[in-house]
Amino acid sequence: PLLNRGDVLYTAASMRDLQRVIPGIIAEFEVLAEKTQRQIQELLPANKAGLEYTQANRNYQRKLLPTGTDLYDNDFMVIADTVVVVSTGQTPYALCIQDKSVAASLVSLFKLLWPNQ
């Protein structure tokens, strides 16, 4: 399987348009996260959508990006050796990259922010 029970999921999300482009995605994601008991580390912008999302009682590790930093219309997640990039712009699309080196590069950024994990 792509994700084993207990694996860490790393994600950075703009949150602004994700729910609009993929209705119900947040609720489905939370159910899956609970079912697989995965640890989740999230980077979120300090915009209205990001702040509203962080106010919910989710048992994830999250950090807000500095005010004014935006992820625009892009979200990404790293699951094991796979990177998924989702564009929620005018023409939404998703891109899946299965490459251990690319995934490790992105994970290294999270490890800088969560050094003891």
C-alpha cells in the first residue's frame, strides 16, 4: 500500500480553494487519517482559510507560515516515497511524483521545522 499504518504524512496546503475544488476532501481526509492512525505534519498560511482550519480540534502537528506568505493555489503532500501536488487554480489538476529523492527533499524541510520528530 502507498501508506502504511502509522506513517507520517507531510502536507502544505493553501486551504483557500481546496474545499471549493474538491468538495468534502477535508472530511474524507480526516476519516482516513484516523483510520490509519497516521501522524500528520501540516504547513498552513496564516490567511483566513488557514486560520479557520487550525481552530478546529484536529490532532495534527501544524505550523503557520509567516503572515503574508501564501501557497497560492497549490497544495502538496508527501506520503512515503510519493509527492502529490494539487493545483486548485483556474484549471485544477493533480500530479503524482513517485521518486524517493524528490520526496526526501521535501521531507527535509519539515524536519527543519520539527527537528525532534
